[in-house]
Amino acid sequence: QKLCYDDDNGIEVGEGADEWTQTRTLLKPPDQLDLTDAELKEEITRILTANNPHAPQNIVRYSFKERAYKQTTVVEQVAVHFSLCGNLIFRDSDEGRRQSIRKSMADGKGSNAPGMMVKTSKHPGVPWAAAPEEEEEQIRPRPVQERKLTNQFNFSERASQTFNNTVRVGVPLGWWEIYDAYMEELEKLEKSKEKEKQKAPVTKKEDLIRGRKLTSLESEGDDITKMAKAAKIMERMVNQNIFDDIAQDFKYYEDTSDEYRDNMGTLLPLWKFQYEKAKRLAVTALCWNPKYKDLFIVGHGSYDFMKQSRGMLLLYTLKNPSFPEYIFNSESGIMCLDIHVDRPYLIVAGFYDGNVAIYNLKKPVDSQPGYKSSAKSGKHSDPVWQVKWQKNDMDNNLNFFSVSSDGRIVSWTLVKNELVHTDIIKLLVEGTTLEGPEGLQLNTIGCGTSFDFHKKIDYLFLVGTEEGKIYKCSKSYSTQFLDIFHAHHMAVDAVSWNPFHGKVFISCSSDWTVKIWDHTIKTPMFIYDLNSAVGDVAWAPYSSTVFAAVTTDGRAHVFDLSINKYEPICNQPVVAKKRNKITHIQFNAIYPIIIIGDERGHVTCLKLSPNLRKMPKEKKGQEVQKGPEVEIAKLDKLLNLVREPVAKGTK
């Protein structure tokens, strides 16, 4: 052993003996900072995250939806430090047996391999085959044992005496993944049971052929659904080629002869929508979809009390005028319709038998309405003449109103998949009481025919009646009216608030008149006699002074109060007078077109000429003012001309 001498104690000690008892000096790097005790005791917290600091943060990918390159927010944070690709072969497989045999043969090669006996003969010159049998037994070779392969996934050595758990590759599994897996399996079982039920025993030859057709249809069903969308696009392309001249007129044609007509305009007929099974049913309702501006719904029924039968609800699009997009059949005639503003797939309908129903376009077309009233839920006892969607209630349940000839204005709420009704107002005719048995006084009930809610004041609405009166009502008062207008001498067919001016509304009646009102004044501002019963009236969405009305003699009348306060600027026949009457009219919110329905079930689309949609002219150096304020001021200017003489007369 190597010895070294200790100078302090004078003792020779072995190298490495008791090194831990000797004092050691700390080596300090020359660039180390000198810190005080307070700085050394200060704790500095560092948070370790799983984010990769070298991951790029400016990756962009092309978005086919927005048709532009967008920066991705999700960045892959995985950093691979080691990767090994292996190949496992089952020992009992063919390849596994070949490899084990090949390995055993490689281990047993050579003539003097250990564990092998060489066959020799003791008799020289005698062939080995002629040797005695005793010698054959002595030189019989030892069989080669097949080497046993170790299981790399479940193997432990004797030296360690520890058990290695089986390695399984997988992903984190939660309760919802297990639940979804069970539900998928349950659905597969139910579908298999339904298919077995559908397969009935086939005996006759005709039944055998029918069964083969059913199985072929089931197999082709998935392919047909996949092709449905492509077929619809192809159908629209074919229709666009067929009606190409009409499509060009709709998009580009402007009647230049309006410059020589002295502010008069015309209506250009475009498409005519009709369905073979709805020929004998009148158009009882028209409504544009608030989201898809080319889509509108048509309600079919009958206004004749003696000819009541079935009804239909059809949805047409301007892209395919030859056939409706959706078809719904009903046992009773449909009298009114309305589409939900926020949920454009929900349609509420009122029927001649007093029921109301909600249709859902997301459900199969051949199904019945999703929700329908009944006698138990408080349906009307007379035809429902108008329905209107309203804002959802406090619990966010769907809510709509209906008016009927039974004198009830009902609020319907969808609660737990059932329609619950609440009577808002009962229309009682004042001053008309009937004397019943034993001197009992009975009030006469008014028959509601139309109503409309204020565009800005949620609780305020108007109700037109069969007696010709218009009631101004509130949702808060169920027994009193805010005001009564003695408007017409016959039934009020339609009443509508102006979309721009909050005080103005319009009404039309079978007494041949159209009247414009200020709801703060009981006398009408304007009165127009159209020489025939007026079926419907509608305000234009682009101007506060433009409105259109249709009469039973087959004519459409378009007015613009800013151009002519006394006569229509367009008076044009739309249908033939013989055995046909116009029932409804509606403006489109974007395109300069209107749709008109008649008693034969046809819907005609017409384009407004430039004089019917005049906009303010641009002046040099001044910008054209647009917006609701301009439209309100334009109508106020006209109303002030009428209000001044009325005010002088009252003085």
C-alpha cells in the first residue's frame, strides 16, 4: 500500500483513509457573483410547463371556409426524444416456427458439436448398413431440443425475483368514452333487431320478388341519401337553363320606358309557382323566410265554408320554380303562417278547424307537425285567421299568438313538448247585448280576423274584427282595450304597422277601402277606394311611403305617397277575372320583387319597375342621406299636411 506523510501530525497514513474527516476547501469560479446572506436566502419560484419553447407560433393554413390563410391557434407541443420501431412475431405462427427451426439448426451445425454422437463402424471394409443391430443402438443420435423463446412482455429473471407488469399501449379513458361505446353497441343491436323484424317469411313467388326488392332498396338507401344533395343541385342547374331568360330579367332587366311614364310604374311577371296536388286549393298565406331570402312558404286551404277539405304547406325557392322544396299535408285547411326570426326552420300554422301547430323543417318531410294543439289544450272553436311569433318567455320557451273568429286572442307557449295556452283578450262588442232566458244578459263576442304587433313596443298590438272595428290592445290588460277605431263597414282583412314609423299603421277591408292611420288619432289620415274588395295589403321594406294592395278583381295596386297621395302609381291586372281572385301579397326584403297568391293555388312572382322603387337623387356636393330617420321624416312631412287642417277644424 502506498503511504503518505502527514506534516501536521507526523504520522504516515494510507492513501484514501478517512478522507471525509479531512477539511476541504471550496473552489470558487472567478466569474461567480458575490451575494449577501439575504440574497442567498431569497426563494425564487420557477414554474415548469409542458410547452415546447422551440415550437413555432406563426403557422398559417389555408381555410376553405373563409377562402384565406389563417394563423392556427393550436400548436403541437410534443417533443420526441427517442423513437424505436420494432417488429413482433407470434411464436405459434408460421414465420415464428421457421425462425425457431432455423436458429436451432444453426446452433447444432458441425460434426463434433457437443451433445451429438457420430455413427462409426467397428468392421473395416464392411458397409455401415451391414453392421450389427447392437452397434446401431449405441450410435443413435441424440434428438435436438427446440430452444424455448422468452416472452419479452412477461419475463423475469431468477436473480431479480421481480414481476414486470404487462405493457399495454392505450389512451386515457373516461366515463363518457365508456358510455358512448356502450350506446353505440346498443344502437347496433336495435338496428339488427329492426332489420330482422322487417324480414317477413316469404312463401309465394310475388312475395319473394317483393322481398328481393326491399333488400335491394335497403342496400341502396345509403347511396340514395348521399346522392340527394347532388341531385338537387343538378335539378337547380337544369331549371336555371330552362328559365334562363327569366333569370336574366330578374337580375339585370330594368324597364327604360319608365322615364316616359310620368312617375308611373309597371310589374314584370317572372316565375309562376304551382304544384299539381294543390291546384284546387286557394293560397291562404304567404311568408318570406327571414334568413334565406330566396325561400318562401305558401299555405293552401279554402275560404269557402261549403268547400272545406284538406290543406297543404309548401316551401318554394327562386332557384327551383318547377317543384317545391318541402311538402307538408294536413287534414284541415291552413289559413295562416309565420316563420320564427331566430329559428327559421320553425313554422307556426293556424288551421280552419281551430288548431295551431308548429312544423320543424329539420325533421323528415313526410312527418306530422312536431307540436299541435287539441281540445284538451284549449284550441280555438272557429278558424284561426292569423298567427305571429313573439319573443321567448322568461324560461326561454317558444311563444306565439293566434286570433280566431271565436273572439279569443291566445298566447301559446311550448312547455315540455306541449302547447300551453293563455287567453290574453276576449273581444266583446260594446253596446250589443242579447237577452237570454230568464232575463239573462249575454254579451256579443267580436270575431277577430287579423292582428299585428308593434315593431318596437313589445306589449302593443292591433286587432281587426269582422265587424269592421280595430282594437288597440296591450298584453298587460286582458279585459280592457286601449282604444277602439271604427275603421270599416265590413270585415278587416289585414292590419299592419309601418316598419319605419312607430305611430302609423294601415288597414284594408272588404268594403273596397284601404286606410292609413295614426294610432294617436281616431280618424284616418288617408283613404283609398279601390272599387273592389281588398284581400291583403303590405308595406314595402325599402320605403316608409310605399305599400301595395290586391283586390278580388285580379289587380295589384302599388302606392307611393311621396310621389302621389291620391292615386296608385301602378294599377295592373295579374290574374284573369274569370273564377279567380287574388288573396295575398308580400314584398321581398332584399330583391325588388313581390309574390302574389290567388284562389287557384298559383303564386306569381313580379319585378318592380324603377319608378316603383325610386330612391332620393344625389345632389352635387351632397351625400344622399339614408336610414330609418330619413324614412320617418319623409312620412312625417306627409302626415303634417293632413294633420294641420284637422287641428284648425277642432279649434
